Amino acid sequence: QVQLVESGGGLVQPGGSLRLSCAASGSMFRIAVMGWYRQAPGKQRELVASINPASSTKYGDFVKGRFTISRDNAKNTVYLQMNSLNPEDTAVYYCNAYNVITRGSSWGQGTQVTVSS
């Protein structure tokens, strides 16, 4: 099982930017589909972005070109660059690793992102 540790959350003003990082332990990172999800109070967890081992990416419809997911296999780390943040982006952001071979999934502990003036 992979252990995931997120960092980079915090308080930012509307229109600002944040960069989230997720460091993964273990050797399965290179074959994992890595994803960022978020969950706001009273709402279901939703996909923000994902990136597969070939670095193909998918984004939630609400992203609209504002966020970029990337991965560094040498550092076992996935990033989420978030620009043009708005209050609706306020949520706990979770990192996920999905092993396509075992179909196992691991979650990080989450990092809070708050967009407010």
C-alpha cells in the first residue's frame, strides 16, 4: 500500500494561486494513476484532476483551464498548480493513488484550501 502525504494548502485570496504537492512512498508510483480530489462541506468528493503513468491528464469540468496536474516520477511526487482560485474552490483536497494492476487505491490525509478575502 502506498502512503501519500499532501502539502501546500492554505488561505488564498480570490484570483490567487496555490501549488499542492503529494509525495508517495513505495515503488508503485510509476505505475499508478495519480489523482487530486476535493470535498467541500456538505458535498460529495469530486475529481479535480488525474494523471496516468503516461502523463495523460483528465480534469473536472469546473477546472476550465485553471489547474494543471503534473508528476515527477523521480521524486514520487504529483503536483496540482491552481490558478485563478475562487471561493467555490474552497475544500479539503485529497491525493489518490490507483494501482491499475491490483486495482487498489490509497488516499492521503487531505490538505485544506480556503479561498477568501
